[in-house]
Amino acid sequence: MDTTLDFRHRMQLTELMDEPCTRDQLRGCLRDVSRLNRWFLAYRPLFAWLNSFATVPQPLHILDVGCGNGDALRRVERWAAQRKLAVELTGLDINPDAVGIAAELRPPASRIRWIASDIFAYAPDRPLHIVMSTIFTHHLSDGDLVRFVAWMEQYATLGWFVNDLSRAVIPYHLLRIFSKLARLHPFVQHDGPVSIARAFVPEDWQRVCAAAGLGSRAVTIRPFTPARLCVARRKSP
């Protein structure tokens, strides 16, 4: 075990997917990130939360920030279709190649909009009901995370949901070993454990939400196995 890593604090490490790379490299990386999310049931807490909105007025406009290859939002589209819910879905990512890959994977009947933009430069052209993100917030600095929470609070009229990793030593090493054994993309072998080292713990989220002007009762911070930490905000319609 690497004793040089201090999991009491977020680590300032670099992820390969955040560095310049080819679209093919990014495509392979995002493909295996999606595989990990499916294998470890990463979307389960998101849909448990979304189910509580099945009876609110429709259509629901849902924005996925840091959408990557769009796997999460395509799953939301299928979730809505199964329940015959009217939704407008927008996927946003700062990387134009990620947005291009998401568009490539879009089923012919899909109506998801894909937008390449920095979240802080994005001005929604229609009201947003729900903002969601999956494995995104650990890419932000502490200050930008406060800005992101404040942004979601400003624009999401019904609520927002953050689905990310939890910083802990055992999941770090387990994922490091598993990703090699599973022969995942080299970026994922590097970035997966690094993502855990960069992630937040509940105390971090409490400070961030307080800095964004939210009281402790306004949000729900809940861990999910394995190594997942979700932050939910539900507003009264």
C-alpha cells in the first residue's frame, strides 16, 4: 500500500482524460468509464431519486453536466420512456470531443441535445427543472465546486443531484487492482484511482453547501456502496 497518499485531504493529482488527447483515446476512456458505472451500479441512486419526480408537472427539462459520452443521459431517456414521462434532455460537457462522441452514440429516435460549453459560461435558453452530474464534481477545485452548487441552486427549479465518488484508501487500491485485471483503457487504469483520491467526503460537502448558502437540512448527503457519495437537493414545486 502506498503510504505517501494522505486521504484526509483531497489530493492535487492530474487525470489523463483532462489533458490533451485524441478523440479515439477519449472514446475508449469514456467507454470503460461507462462500463465501470454499469458494473458497480453507479446509476442506482440517481434513478431512486428521479423516481420521486414521476408525478410532477411535465415536461421535465433535465440537464446533465459533464455528460461525457452521454451514457447516463441516454439511460434517463429510457427511464422516462418506460414511464411515459415527457422530458427534455440536455447533455453539456466542456470537451467538444466528448459531446461529439455522445452524439455518435445517440440512438436514431433520441431527442437529447448535446452542447459543448463550460458550465459557468452556459446560460440555459429555457427553464431547467433538474440538474444532474455523474463522476464530475471531483474534477473541480473547491472554489469552483461552491460556484457549481450555487449555479445549480440558481437554475434548477425542482432540484439537483450529484453522483460522484467518495475519497477512501481501500476503494482507491481496489479500483487500481481491478482496472488492471479487467484490462480497462490505460486512462481509466490511471484516472480511476486518481478520481477517488481527488473526491470529496461528507464533511467536504457540508462545507461546500454552507459556502454556497445552503443549510444542513437543505441537502441530503448519502454514501452508496461501492465508494459512491451522492448529494441531493429537492425543492418544493
